[in-house]
Amino acid sequence: MTKRLVLVAVLLAIAAGPAFAVPLNPLNVRPWNMTTEEANYVRFVLGDIYGYDVVDPITNQQATGMWSLTGDSPAGMGLVLTNQVGSYVNDVAFGIWSGTNTDAINRVQIFSGAAAPFTYAELNWASPNSLSIAGGDGVNVGSDFNIDRYNYGFYITTPVGGTVHNHYSLDQLNHSGDAQMVWYGDPGSTRAFLFEDVDAPNRDSFGNLTVTEVAPNPEPASLLLLGTGMVGLASAVRRRGKK
């Protein structure tokens, strides 16, 4: 009788275990409501990227929280750390994650807190689960990172109150399902990802850390055009300074 009870208990434990792993839903609920102050700041950030009032901070929010990089291998993308301001400007790191459920998330840092505005990183997948990262100072250069190109998103790490927090592009992975990121644009064009570095509901505004996706596998000529086009944007951000 004792053995039978123990066996039943073990079977119940095994059956209950997977219930904690919830499949990921790639879509967020958008638009996410913002205060007037938040919307005005986001409008300012978007104006630097797209032009003033070209993109609306509320109605043009996109719902996707994780993506699939389709097409043949190899494949890749280029990312630029466009802006970083706020209380944790030297500590907030940006990265990429992948997973299929809430209990199995792989994270790889791309930009460290030491990365300066307009630091460029190039991401390439030689195979669906083998990511390499290239770039200059402040970029986590390396290869064979375990990130699935068909199930990925972005995140930031921030030391709020002395404790490290991860804030994800997918609301489902955040505390209480709150939005810590809003993004704008369409695949094939410039996409802007605006993160908030403080836990909701105490945040001040999205856009404390902003990353833009400039192009998949940009050629050297494209990079030259990107660099010349950023001169005006760089000066605008420098004028803004730190909060």
C-alpha cells in the first residue's frame, strides 16, 4: 500500500510539472495606453527616426512581440542602438531572446550598458539556431549563440532598485503582463523598438532605450549611407542629453 501511494504521488508530480510552462503567444495587446507626457516623449523620439509627426505614438503601435526571420540560410539583420537615456543609462543592456514557452527562454546580450549611441551590431544566422554577432565597442561579439531565428524577440536588462530585471518585447513574459516595449514600422523598412527601463507602473516613458533595425545583412555601401544619414540624428540626441 505504501509503494502504491508513493507511485501515485510521483505520477501526480510529473503530471503537474509541465502545467507551469505556458506556450508563448507572439502578439501583444496594442495599442497600449500612454499618458499625454509619455506620448509626447515617444513622439519626440519617433520624430528623430521617421520625421516629426510621420508616425503616431498611439495608433501606429505594432502588436507583434516576437518574430520569425523567414527565408533561406544564412540570414541576418542590422541593429543600431539609437538612443539611451535615464537613471540607468550606463547599466541597461539590450539583447535578443528565443523560446516557445514561458519556462524555456534563451537570452543573449547584444549591446552592453557601455555602448554609445549609434553603435551598430550585425546579427547573422548560419543555421536556424546558430547566431553570430559582430560589431564594435559595447557589442557582445561572438558566434554559435543558441537563438532560434524562427522564434525570437528582444529584451533589456536593467538594475532597478539594485535587482536585475529583464523586460521583454512580449508582454506575456513581463511582470503582470505589462508592456515594457512599443515598436513602430514594418518588416522591410526601419523598425524602431522603444523600451522602458523601469518596471510598470512606475515608468516615466517608453524610449529610455531605443534600437532601430536598419536592414538585413547591409552591404558596405548601405552602411556608408546609414552613417551619413545619422549625422543629424546624432547631433539631435546629443543635444537632448541625459535625463
